[in-house]
Amino acid sequence: MTSQQLSSRAERFAALQAEFAVQLKEEAELNSAILKNLKSVKVDG
């Protein structure tokens, strides 16, 4: 494998890591909103 290929793979890995971090943050925000909304649900029973 050439150094250019390694560099390209490292850049791709870094990009995927950054994308994953954004998705994790978004998931945490969505989970928080879901929990907030669930707390406001009233169930007769």
C-alpha cells in the first residue's frame, strides 16, 4: 500500500469518525426530546 493510499484511508477514517460524533450528538438530543415528551403523556388507567 502506498503512502498516498494510507493517507486517503486515514482521511476517510477521520471523516467517518467526525460524522459518527455528529450522529451521536444528534441521537442524544433526540433521546432527550423523546423523554421530555413521554413525561407529558397522560395515560388513563
